[in-house]
Amino acid sequence: MNAAEPRPARAVYRQVPAFTVGITPLPRVQGLVALVTTASAASAIAGLALHEAMAWWLMPCAPVLAAWAWRLARVVPRRLHWDGQCWRLALAASSEPGPTVRIEVLVDLDSALLLRADGRVYLPLLARALPGQWGPLRATLHSARAENPQDER
């Protein structure tokens, strides 16, 4: 190859630097889940009562379902860490790095994310709660390919 010939282009891949995101409780999201659950239960009971008059006695179950939904929608404070290769999830109070997890983006609304870790832990995140980390978090979630955590175990 002489100096006049152009060099072939090479792809340059940069490794995403490590960072940690704190996941905190979101009472508004928790309340919304409880409200939707209560409305769903009340409408189901009302619809059932239209066909069976004796079903109105089930109406006191709606607040019980709301309390249950409030409890299920609770977000436990956690720490989500990207170490440059894989995601780790730990309780916020823990000093341990936590186990390796696989993160899936379920919903991306630009200013809100719903993530799922290992198919069982849901992590709602809001941009206003993470102003300095929101950009790197979204970029990493959509561009970085972590190794399969099943291979490491």
C-alpha cells in the first residue's frame, strides 16, 4: 500500500465506563399501580354484579386488593452498578457489589424507564431522580452488550 492509497476504515469501539445508579422508592408510581388495581377490581365486581345481584358483597375486596397492590408495587432501595462488562444489583444498604444480573429494558419513555433484572425484579426509574446519570444509563442500556451472566456462574 503506498501513501496515496486511502486506508481502510476501522470500526472503533469504546468501552462504556463504570457507574452506579441508586434506585429509590417512587410513591407516585406505587400509588398509580394501587389505583389502577383498585379501579380494575371495582369495575370487575360491578360488572359481575350486573349479572349476579349477590356479587355486591365482593365490593369490600377492592380496598384489600389496593393494599395488596400497594405492597407489591413497592420499590426496595437498590444499587444498580455497571462495571464496564456486566450489570450488578445489590440492596442500597449492602456494601457488597451484588450478583451479576441480566437487565432488560421493558419500557423506555425517554424520561422514564422500566427495567427488569433477571426476569423477576422490576426497576422503575425517572430521569428527574437521576439528573447526572440519566444519559450514561440510557446509552449503556441501549448500546452495551453485557456477557451472559449464566456463563459466569
